[in-house]
Amino acid sequence: MSRRTLLAGGVTGLFTVGGMALGAGTARATAERPPFAGCAEWGARPPAAPPTVHRRRAVRILVHHTATPNTADHSPEAAAGLARSIQAFHMDRRGWTDTGQHFTISRGGWVMEGRHRSVELLDGGTSVVEGSHCTGQNVVAIGIENEGTYTDTDPPPLLWERLRQTCAYICARYRINPIEIVGHRDFKNTACPGDRLYGLLPILRDEVAGLLGRRVEGAHAARATWPLLRGGDTGPEVLAAQHLLRAAGIAEAAPTGVFDPATDRAVRAFQTGTGAEEVNGLLGGESWPVLATTATRRAGDPDVRAAVRVLVEARPGPVPAQPDLPTWQRLLGTGGAPMAPVADPPR
Ligand SMILES: [Zn+2]
């Protein structure tokens, strides 16, 4: 039985992860500090430039997966090797000054500092080091990379336990509401952190809140976000997206309800035309708000009206003449508690 099933069944107090029982964490009122391995401990190279420090607290946590193999080697040596290889990739291939994310958690549950000074500033709780893990969120969001690929498999218990402990400690130090634990795909057109790990985020929020001895307002509530649509997907959301792309001036997407090659080309054209960070044919958290904003401006367009009709049929409810972004999210089935409207300061 999955955690999701347990949750849906309303069982509280204990979730099972891969056969291991974990307390749901309603007892401890203070967040235990995870045993961080600092940069020196895993053998980091010195950064190419001093880290940029901002005198402010982070407001959210962004969950990533490394998209590396789901290794069975749970040793600290393997964890250190992962941290070194990520740092080398980010510095030598991406051209960044240091590891992009603030923290890395191995499948064995070893939690390692990413960018230099991340641990020290987290302990202080009043400043953050600027990362390179999600453009627009590198100052306001702490990035955690979880080792593995969680497209169709859950993270192992050791990783999950450490992830929730690390999130609880970060929330406590920076006074972050656990509802602000989100996924990379909430901001970018990416599958990261994988469908399975992303699907577990509501449970993570609940468990972190439990570790902090508090309740999330609207516990289990979905976080307002956007659907991630990609090649092969079908359904009313795809059909609506095709209409909205047409309303945005991209005629290539015939309204078929199937995310076919023409839709892929249309999404790429939209991404190119709107300056998306990556042109990859994934319609996700970066492009949806742009598409929906365009649709709101062109609310009288026959294709926008068709999109609304398709979505209302799937999820009946009142729709204003000019649907705002929360309305689009509700119509797309991804409405919920709104995210704090905070992004990095302009450079
Ligand atoms: Zn990511």
C-alpha cells in the first residue's frame, strides 16, 4: 500500500515507505538538525568566486531530483562522490561558480552542503547564499537535490526520512511555512523532481508540519500550480492548451486533445516567442502563466472561449468573463492554496 493510498484512506499517525514504518511526526515540536556533511567533508573544490550572500530569509524550499541512476550504494563514499561530480558538472560544464543547489541528499540519506556557506547561513537563520538551481528563485528558495530519478518510483526510506528532516530544519531556521515546499516544475518547464516525488509533496508538507508540531493551513490541500503537459498526454487539459496556443497566435496546434508532434512544435514556438529559459516542448510552470495571461487578455477570442467550455465541462463551476490565473488553475485541476508571490530581486 502506498503512502498516497494511506493518505486517501484518512489514516494518520503512520505512513509506510517501502515497508519501513515511519512516524508521521506529530510528536516532536522542535526540528532536529540533520547531520550535514559540509563542503570540506565531502571534498569540495573551492568556489570560483566568493558566494553571494543576501541578508534575508528564504521563503520556500524547491525540491529537485538529480535524474541520475537509482543506485543501491548507500555509503557515505558514494554520497561524497555524487556531491563532487555534481559540483564538477556545475562548475566545468555549466560555468557556474560552485554547486548550484544548497543541499544534496543521497539515496543513503547523507545530507551534504551544496553551495559553500549554505549550512552556516542556514544555522544563522537570517541570511541566505544565492544558488543556481532555478532562475528567479535562487535567492528566495532553498534548493534541495535528491539523488535519483523519481519518474516512476518512490524515493527510498532513508532519503525520504532525511528529506523531511532537512525540510523541517530549514523551515524552522528561516520560518518558512511548510506549504511553501514546492517542486522545480512549479516554476519551470521541467519534469523535475519526477512525477512520483512531485506527487508526494503534499505528504511531505504534512509530515514536515508534523515534525514542527504545527498544522499546515488546509493540510493535504493541493498547492496552486499548473499541469505539466508533454508528448503523448491526452484529455481536456491538452485540448484546452491547444485552443489557448491558437489564441496566442500559434495556429499549428490543431485542437485534437492529443499532445501530438504538432502540439510539441506549437509549444516550442510559444516557448521561443516568449523567451522561455528552455525550448523543450514541455508545457509546465514557466510557460503556463504566460499562456494563461495571454488568454485572459484575449478572453473574447473564440479559441479562449472554446478552452473554457472544454474545461468547464470537465470541472463545472462559475467562470468570470476574464478568468484570472487562479481561475485557470482551478479549471485545469491544479488550483489550491496560492503560492507566496515572491521572486528574486532584480539584478
Ligand atoms: Zn530540478
